[in-house]
Amino acid sequence: MINKIVMSMASLRLLSGSIEIIAAIIMIRLNQVEKALLVNTGLALVGPLVLLTTTTIGLVAIAEKLSFGKMIWVIAGVSCIFIGILRK
């Protein structure tokens, strides 16, 4: 039997991938750089949101197995990823 947490994380990733594919099809159908750029900009919100959500689900599931010190390291690592992504 598949773990519910793993299924939730995988489902979010499948949804995210489907959104990416749909966006690519929309860009091709629009056939204009300006409109394709707008679609691409919308995707910039989806990626980090899915990353944060799947990471949160996973961390909540293993929180009881991690020591406080390890949890701080994980939170620091995820924070560094978001600072790198969002900082320009």
C-alpha cells in the first residue's frame, strides 16, 4: 500500500508538471512573445508554491522522527533555497 503522505507529495508534483505542460501548449497556441512571457511569469508562482507545499507535507510527516537540531538545519536549508529563488 502506498503511503498517504508520499501520494500527496507525488500528486502535487504531477499537478505541477501538468500545469507546466498546459502552459507550454498555451504559449505555442498564443504564438506571441509578449503573451508567452506573461504565461511564463505566472508559472514563476507555481514552482516555489509547490516546492514549499511538498516540503511542508514531508517535514510534518517526519517531524516526530527528527531531533530539534536537525529540524532547525532543514528549515535553514529550505530558507536558503527560497532566498536564492526569490532574491534578485
